Amino acid sequence: MKKTNRILTILIFAFLYLPMLVLVVASFNTGKNLTIFEGFTLDQYKALFQDKDLLALLGNSLLISILSTAIATAFGTFSAVGIHSMKPRLRKTVMSLTNIPMTNPDIVTGISLSLLFVFIGSALLHQKESLNFWTLLIAHITFNLPYVILNVMPKLKQMNPALQDAAMDLGCTPVQSFFKVTLHEIMPGIVSGAIMAFTMSLDDFVISYFVSGNGFLTLPVEIYSYTKKPMQPRVYAMFTLLFLLIFVLMVAMNLLQIRSDRKKLIKQVKPVSSRQKTFRRVCAIACAIAILLGCGWLILSTRQNKVTLNVMNWGQNIADGSDGTLDIIAAFEEKYPDIDVNYTTYDSNESLYAKLAGGGLTVDLIIPSDYMIARLKQENMLLPLNFDNIPNYKYVQEAFKNTAYDPENKYSVPYTWGTVGIIYNAKFVDEADVTGWELLWNEKYKGKILQFDNSRDAFGVAQFLSGISINTTDAEELRQSANKLAEQNPLVRQYVMDQIYSIMEGENAWIAPYYAGDCMMMMDANPDLRFYLPEEQGFNLFIDAMCIPTCSENKDAAEKFINFLCEPEISGANMDYICYGSPIEGARDYMDEYLAESDVIYPDQSILDKGVSYLFLPAETNRLMDNLFMEIRIAGQQPEEEEEASALPVVLTLSGLAAAAALLFLPKRKHK
Amino acid sequence: MKKNKSILLSGPYILWMLLFTLIPLGVMGYYALTDPDTGAFTLNNLRDLGLFLPTLGTSVWYSIVSAIICLGLGYPVAYFIAHRSPVTQKILYMLIMLPMCMSFLLRTLAWVGLLETNGIINVLLGKLGMGTVEIIGTSGAVILGMVYNYLPYMILPLYAIIVKIDNRLIEAAEDLGCNGTQVFCRVILPLSMPGILSGITMVFVPAVSTFYISQKLGGAETMLIGDVIEKQFKTSNNPNMGAALSLLLMLMVLVCTGIMNRFGGEDEEGGVVV
């Protein structure tokens, strides 16, 4: 029994530490892939310390967790004293209030808070940026408070009330007796509460994910969006350093505790002399001031005199300086030193729309696709551009002017254009099977097929295959397309957007529909990948264009950025990285020759003529498409025709509520 | 007099908690009962919840399975740790805590690297000539991810309870003629019940609401209720449906923890022992 326990414990520790070992090893890897160790290097650490964004995010996380812990600890301690002096019944009610954030799933806490902030901010105060630093701080304080209270309360209970009375008999005021006696007695509870609050706050992802806007992000939230894209190995380096830091801190804390335990065992602690006391106080005050100054400096350094330009773009959709390309944002910031670009990404038109429509953000520049521009325009979510600030508009090719989505050229300046085709791995896929979109429905490749994780593109694929117009608004035709997708569901390994890179490059799936430029990037990484455009059945031809949403606060800066990106040389350099076609006259000349000549990026005009653009669809159609897509995702069965309206869930929900209330209140009665 | 005054200290707290926990739940309820496009009152969102009941069922099922596995694996470990010397206990306790402080996003991502078709495990198996295993994308991988992430949440409360069990009780049971199994079933297990219950709660609640683990380790057929909620907010732009689903999730968790607490009896602060 004992032996099996020992072996099991060792195995469990191995299980817990294996993934972390993988990450630590990856931080020394020359390659980007987690699975293949190509060689030893320290470059990732160098890259980490040069990556200002990543360090700033770490700073943000520390700032939020230190501030929220400090506030929650002070606030929570006083509140615990107050709660402690309540009558049992009232105390119980307040404690069940305290338990709400503890027992609720994080996702519910996060969502309810974000709905509250958006509701108050947008609907009541008409504020543009209702999700910001302060809402994040409030959320963190809210979930930190219970940890402090739940740790302090037991200590208060254990404390001998006579102690406080004695202090007051000796002439202390209640306040003095609190600071001289009570505080000392409950200190261990306060410390453990604060430590717990700090770790929870530093590592919180779910609540922060829902509550933060794009202006102030914490490290875990941004790591989430990193994990959707091809991972930057420097993140592993950061993980390794944090791991070491926490390890050292924990060991140090344990050693100190063991030492002080021993001291206590050997002899009573010596009374502290008043000089030592003053020394300690000075130290404590100095620490507090240092922390506050540090935080203040961090806040100030993030809010310099610079204008912040909030750019939101697709993942992997701007040259970032890697692999010898031009770092576009750095070049722009160099040209305009008073503008600071805050760059965040989204992974589909729909998620961009949800971010904008959800409210609470300040975004100055977005790069959606054609149909989304039409929708945003229709819903009055775009600002007309001032073309006096965009003289480089003259370089835009005529073919990209007067488009269906922006016929008067008022709201948008094209950024890229491209096609949607199929990427497949020639090592595993028989060329004879590559005949059209039906490849994605081929039973032979079950479990090796990927599909778009956004309704419009996924429906588009099904519609090209079934010969239905991709711009249909007919509910029946949409259901047919949904049936087609449901048919495909059992074959699909995963519904992906930016995650496609690692899956296709690592040969974990073999076939996927995706955007040509991204396919080109994957083909660069894995030479077995091929791109195929089903010309005969038709394919989507799209334009991504730069627009300024109504929630923008720096229109001028955004227009400067647009103008900058329209310079042929810059556009060409950008396309070298993102591998799309440039709508800018002359940009092609600045591109690498093999890219400029590639027929994936620049197909023949005769082929392009067969491409179809997505057009604006009415809101009900979008909603129907979203719902049908969700049904496919959750059920994997054929969506039913016209569901009977059933009262069952309503009844279930209400009875659930009643059961919950009964369960919560019955034990109470039992107590009395 | 004194008591009355210190009660006032909790005033701001009560106000804060009302404002930032109860009222947000109310706002969530408001969203659940309104139409996403028109903002008018509707029961449609609640009606449509029926569509998602199978998904909720899957989530509950996965989390119960992983909570049971966590208990099975965690109990012996907690028992083992609790019977070491105090210094070893401290070290092992710290080693259990440590992973909890590291980014769970990256740690889960590492599992993707391990389990992938061409991942580390399969490469190693291939080198040993043992073929490959296809785990990623299955429910097994999702449950593995849950067990991996939430196992410490099971071990820590169990350890906290087991370490407090008075050895004299065990000796007494032995003196009275119990054999090893009987001692365990009649003394140790009942005494560690509060730890078991809070461990199960602490595994179940985050597991049932996760969306990251199923996104990374799951496949096309392992969509969980957390994924659906996240999608309603972050891509479908249907916060109203999302709010209704969150409400359903919250009620389900309330009912589950309520049932558990009734089994576990009183213990006011028993919910969180870390």
C-alpha cells in the first residue's frame, strides 16, 4: 500500500511537471515548434528582453495584481472585523454574499461584470471606452475580497476577545486596540489571504478576458491570443524565467518559515526593542512608498504625451520584422514619434464585429473584409475618411475603387486582396482527389480535415460546393448549406482560424480551406503543402480594407497610418510578409520576386474573373447563419426544420432556480 | 456600543459586493430576457436553451468524470504527503502549489505539443516501434486536460484535512480490532469527507465552465458549454443568448454544490481550504 502510494505520487508529480518541462526545453530551441528540438540557443531570451510589448504586458499584470491585492487586503480586513461583530444570522447572509464569486464559475463572474460595465458605461453614461483599466481593477478587487475575508475570519474567531478588552482596560481606544492587538493576532490570516489574492489575480485569465477592453490588457489575456496564432518562442522564455522566479520565492518563503518555526520551538521570541520596531516601521513604509512609486511610474510611462493609436487587425496580417521583413509598426512609430501604436488582433470578421458591437472599446483603425465593411457602414459604425490626409490614395489601383461595399469611396482604403482556396498536404493527399471543394467532404480523409471557425466562410465553402449563391438570403437555401456542413462535421478534426498554422505545418491535419496569403505562409514553412483554387465551382475573392470605426478617438493618427500603409514601398514590404496581393500601384515591384510572380498571390485575370465577393446580408440572415452554425457545432446532427416552440427549458430553468433556492436555505433551518 | 460601531466597517463591503456581484447577476438576467436585435422582452433565449442541453450534459459528464479521476489520483497523493516529516510535507506542498501559479494557458498548450498526431509522445512511441496513439481531439484528451489542470485543487484541500486527522483515533480503531481496510473505511474516509467534498467542488466548477481546454485539446465534437458561451459573446455577438446560457450554467452549478453541501453537512467556511 505504502509503496504503491509512493510510486503513484512520483508519477503524479511527473504528470504535473512534464508539460512545464516541455515549455522550458522549448525556450532553448532554435526552431519554433514545440515538438522538434532543432538546437540549443539563448536567442529567445534576448528576444524577450527586446520585446517591449511583452514586458509591458507583464508590467500591466503586476500592476493590476499588486494594486488589487493591496486594496482588497486592506478593505477585506476591515470588513472582516465588521462582519465578525455581526449577529450570527446577519453574518451568515453576508458570508453567503461573499461566497458568490467563490462558487460561481469564473466565466459567469466575468460575463456578469462585463455586462454590468458595458450596460452602465455605454447605455447610461454614453462612454466610449467602458472597459478599461478601472473596470479591470474593480473586477480583480471583487474576486480578491472573498479570499481575504475567508482567511481573516477564522483568525478573528480564534482570537480571544479578552485580549481586546484587556487592551482597552489599559487605556487603549478601540482603534488603538485594533492596531496594537487585533491586527497582530490576525496577521497570519491577512498574509495568507493576500498571497492567495495575489496569485489568483496574477494568473487570472477568464475574468480578465471578459472584462478587459483593448486599451489595457494583462499578460494571460494576451497569451490567450498568442496561443491562437503561431506561438512566439520568446513566450516560453518568459514562462521559464517566471517559473524560476516563483520557485525561488517559494523556496525562500518556506525556508524562512521553517527557521521561524524552529526558533519558536527553541525559545520564546525575544521582545522586540523599540529601536528595532522603528526600524521595521521605516522599512515597511519605505517598501510601501517604493511599490506605490513603482506603480505610479508604470502608469505614467504607459500614458506618456504620446497619442495612442489603437489598431485592430487580423492575426498574422502585418509585417513584424521577423524573417528579415520590415517591422511596419516600428517604421511608422519612427516616422511619427508622437504616435504610439497599440496593436491587437482578431481572428475573424465576426469576432471583430462582436468586439465593436459589444461596446466598451476605443479602436481607431480596423481592417475588415468587404462584406463586413458593408455591414458596419449600414449600421453606422464607420466614420467617413478625410482623403486630404491620405494623399497616397492616388496609388490605389482603379480596380479597387468604387467597389460594391463602398461605392462612393468614402469609408475605406484597400489593404490587401486575395482568394479563398484549399490548402492540402501532398504527402498524404492523393492528387487525383483534388478536384474541387468536395475534397473537404472526402471520407478518406476523415479526421484530417479542418474547417473555418466562422459562419460566413464555412457557409461559403458549402455553398460553392452545392451551387448555391454565397450571398443568398433564402432561409431554405441557408438550411441546405447548413445540412451540407452538418454532413461534413463527423469528418472535421477541428474548426479553426489562426490556429491552422501549427496544425497544418505540423502535418496534424491534411486538408483545409483558407485564405491564399496565409496558405502561402504555411507553404513557406512546410514545402509539402499545396494550394488549390477550385476555379470551376467558384471561390471567394475578397478585399480587406482599412476603416475608421465610430468609436475612434484619434482619427488623424489613424489617417496617417492609412496613408503610410499606402506607400508602394511600404505596401510591398508588408506583402513580403503577409503574402497577399497589394491593391497599391507599384507595390508589386517592391515584393520578393518569387512572391510577386506566385500565382497563388496573383492568379491570372481569367481565373480572378471567376471569383465571387461576399456582399452585405441583412441582420436576420446573419443571425440565422450564426445560429445554424452554432447548431452544427454543438449537435453534429442535421439541424431540424422549424423547431416546435417548447416551454420545457423555461420550466426547467425556473424549477432549477427554485431547487437552488431551496437547497441554499434548507440547511440554514436545520441549523437553528 | 463598541460592537455597533465596528459593524459599520462592513458597510462599504456589503455595498461593494451588492454592486459588483448581485447586481451584475441581475443585469445578466435582464440580458437573458431581452432580444439581441430589438432589446424587447422575450422568452426566446430561455426557450432556445433547450438546444444546448445536450452540450451542458456533455460538460457535466466530462467534469464529473474528471473530478472522480482527480479524487482517485489525488487521495493517495494527499495521504502520502500528509504522512511525511513536516519538512518534506512543506516541500511537497510547495511542489503541488507551484504549477497552480504558472500560466495554465501555456501548460495546456504544452499538452497539445505532447499529444498531437506528430507530437512528442507519438514521436517517442514511433521510435520505440509502438505505433501511434490518436488522443488529441477526443473526449479523452479534454478529460486529461481537466485532470491535469485541476488535480492540485483536489490534492490541497484533501491534504489539509488528512493532515489534521488525529493519529490516536486510528490507533484506537486498531486497538479495537479493525484491520487496515476497516480503519480506512470507518475512520479515515469519514473524517476526510469535508476535504473530498470541497476538492470535488473545486475541480467540478472550473471544469464544467472551461472553454480553453476543450478549444485546445478537443476536436470538432467536444464542444462544451463554456465554448458556446464564449462564442456567443466573442464571435456570434449574441450577449443575450450568452447571458441566458450563463444563467443556466450558474443554476446548474448552484444545484450541484447545494446538493454536495447537504451531503457534507454544515461547515460554514468549508468551501475553500487551500
